[in-house]
Amino acid sequence: MKRSVLTRYRVMAYVTGVLLVLLTIGVIAKYLLDVDGADGFVSVVGIAHGWLYVVYLVLAFDLGSKAKWPFGKLVWVLLAGTVPTAVFFVERRVTREVEPLVAGAAPEPAGV
């Protein structure tokens, strides 16, 4: 497996996780604290998280299929982007598990 598959997953996991935490803070500010301007923030961050979560799903599915994960584990990783901060813990665990597969892969020859 190429290292780029893991790297793309990791980047999107962090982006999705940060946006979800920001969205959670924005929703708390909007509904519990009645902060002015939280409406626009929640809208923008919510839309960004929604679209980027779809990218996360595609990249996580790609990683899971190349790592030959069972269906239950794949669903667990896919749903991690919906629970605030869960994606950070899942990403760390997935990276530890997939790293030997990446390190064990033979390096590809450079193109001439």
C-alpha cells in the first residue's frame, strides 16, 4: 500500500475533526449562549464539514479497502467523523495499525 493513501486519510481525518469541533462550539454558542454572529459561523462551518466529510468517507473507504478491513471496522472508521473528537482517536489507532502495511510495501522505482 502506498504511503499517500494513509497520508490523505490522516489529513482529511484531522480536517473533519477540527471542523466538527468548531461546529459543535458554534452550535453551543448559537443555541445555549445566544452569541451574535454564531448563525453565520454555524452555517459556513456546517456546510464545509458536510462536504469535507464526504471526502473523508471516500478516502477512509479507500484506505479500508486497501487494508482489507472487515465491514464492521470500516463502518466504525467511517462514523468517527460524526462524533466530536472521536476521529482523532480513531485516526491514531488506524495509523498505528496501517503503518506496518505501508512500511512493508516495496518502494516503487522512480520514473525516468
